[in-house]
Amino acid sequence: MSQPLDLSVIQAQTASTSFKDAWQGRLERWYAHPGLYRWSLGNPLTRWLTRRRTRKLFDLMAGFVHSQVLLACVRLDLFRALYQAPCNLTDLSRRTGLAPAVLQRLLLSAVALGLLEHRSQGRFGLGPLGVPLAQHEGIAQMIEHNHLLYQDMQDPVQFLNNAWSGSMAEYWPYAHEKPPVTMPDPMVKVDVDKFTRYSQLMAASQGFVVQEILSSYFFDEHRCVLDVGAGKGRFVSELAAHAPHLHFKMFDLPPVLALAREGLQAKGLSERVSLHPGSFLDDPLPEGADLITLVRVAHDHPDAVVRQILQKAHAALPVGGILLLAEPMAQPHEEAGQPEASVDAYFHFYLLAMGAGRLRTPQELQTMMQEAGFSHVEQVPNAMPIHARILLGRKSQCLPSVLQKGVN
């Protein structure tokens, strides 16, 4: 490990902890009893629970195979092909170049996972989970991108001992490298491949997060939005169409904004959007916006950097200004083990492989926002928290509370 990692804040247990621990210890001994499994299967009242737990454990063991079935279908372009029309095994074999006996194993596995389904006359069509993959290019790009994570995690223990030496860390250089401080000269050839690849992926995969924000928050009261970590401008572009009265400022690394400029011009947004190259590690945020947005930014960085970003956002906003923070967030600790919480396992390891960030609970981020000086910090309800949760904080005083204590 090349640098220390931040620890999550674990909520304190209640006063009944000793009773709870004793009860959980007794349950563990019951679960381990050799006769309990046979008894639970023979009892109609408990059989469903034992079957569900066994299935869940098997799914954990088989999860890598499931992900590789998904990746193979993406690489063979099966979802888009079957979206046009169902096909039989012979036609798909000819299209993919795979032998029928081999391809059939993949197709049947995809049917079992709900990605494909059987149709009439021996044909295969899209299943309920396959339709989104045919319609949203960003999902397919993330599935392909995850192959880097799987490569890094072939030996999970070795990965934990040296997480930032793999392909994922190389893909996201801004998470652990010193960023450029100047805008690239258009007359000078600059190697921007690493900025191009991650900027394109971020833009392609941001669609669901953007829709969560646009459908959950009203922008009528605002006049100017500063998007920090704006990338190629996917969020700004869609928000500009959603709220035509708004003007925008985009803040990101110079090579990233150089990539964004052409796209903004093509969409006719040059008059409404101003570009502000810089690094939030070293530079202040531009002033003049009454709403600052952080979309999938905080979880990429360690706690110290997140606190620095929040303090700079507070300083850049006028009194009454709003900070909107949206990103995937961890489930509360009391909900660990629930189906929704399984998403956390993916993000914990993805962010570890990526750099120095981590998945935080809404409560942790709310506390950080309050420490930076924001008041009335609240979570905005949204339909699909798996994509992102949304937090709002208002600047109701000129100095962060921590600084005010020092002044007083």
C-alpha cells in the first residue's frame, strides 16, 4: 500500500450491545449444529429460508462466472443484435464465429441469468435484464471497463496488499497523480490519451446519475451553476437543456476542459458556459455561481481532499447559495446484509483499486458538509439510490463554523 487509507466512521452500538452479542453468539452455535440443516429442510416453515440462504451463498461463489457471461455477451454484441430481431443458434453462431456447441453454453447461461430468453422456433431474444444493455451504451462500456478490476483482483489478498499497482489505478491517474496546472496549448502536441479515455467513460456512464438529479431537484431558483469536476460536460449539457434560464461554469483539469470545449461548441452552449481550468487541490473555485454541484467527485478522493473541496465550495458561494452533492453512497450500517447493501461491496473494491477514495454513508458526508460551514444539510429523496444519492447544503453564514470558533 503506497499511502494510508481513511477509515469509515462506524456508528456506536446501543446500550443493549451485550445482550445482542450474546443472542448473536447463540444463533451462530445453532447455525453450526449438524442437525439444523436437515431439520430446517424437513420443516415447511423454515425450508424457504434455508433454500434462500443456500442460493445466496451459491450466487456469491458463482458471481465471477456470471460477470464473465455478461462480459462475453457485450463483447459479442449479442444485446444489440437481438434487439433488432430474435435469432436462432445457427444464425448467432455464424454472426459471432463461435461453434454452436460452445455458443449454446453462453446463450443458455445468459437465459438463466435473465439476460436473454427463449423465443419461438428455437430463437433467442432479449430478457428483461438484457433490454437496458441494448439501449444504454454507457452500461456496456462500464461492463467492459470492469474487466480491469477483475484482472487486478485475480489474487484478492495480493490486491489488498498492493491495490494501486494495477490496471485500474493506471486508468484513473487523477486519483493519485499530481494534475497538470495549465491549459494545454492547442499548438503543442500533448499526450491526452489518459484524460480522453476516462473522460469519455465518465460521460457515457453518467446518464443515470444525471437523470436522478434532474428528476429530483428543482433548479428554478438558481441563475448560475458551477459544476466542479465537470468532465466533458455531460451533466452541464443535459441540465442546460432541462433549464434554459441557467448559465454555467465548468471547473476541471486543463486537459479535460480542452476536450469539453469542442462538444460545448457543437451543442451551441459556448455563450452559456465558461470554462475554468484548475485543480481543486491547489486553486480556489471560481465565484459567481449560486449553486455548486459535485457529481461523482467526493468518493474518488480521501477525506482530507473532500473536506478541502467542501470548504472551497463554501467560500465560493454567496450567502444563501446551495451545494448539491450526488454520488453512490454506502448503506447505513444497520442495513448491512440487506439486498440493497450488496452494491456497497462493488464500490468499496472499485474505489480501492482506483486510488485513495472510499464509499461514504450519507451521514458521513452530511457531517463533512456541516463541518465546512453548510447548514440545513439534507438528503433529497430520489427514485434510484443505487445510481446516486443526493445531498443539499446551504451557505447561511460567511465563515465555516470551524473558522468562526477560531475567530471568536
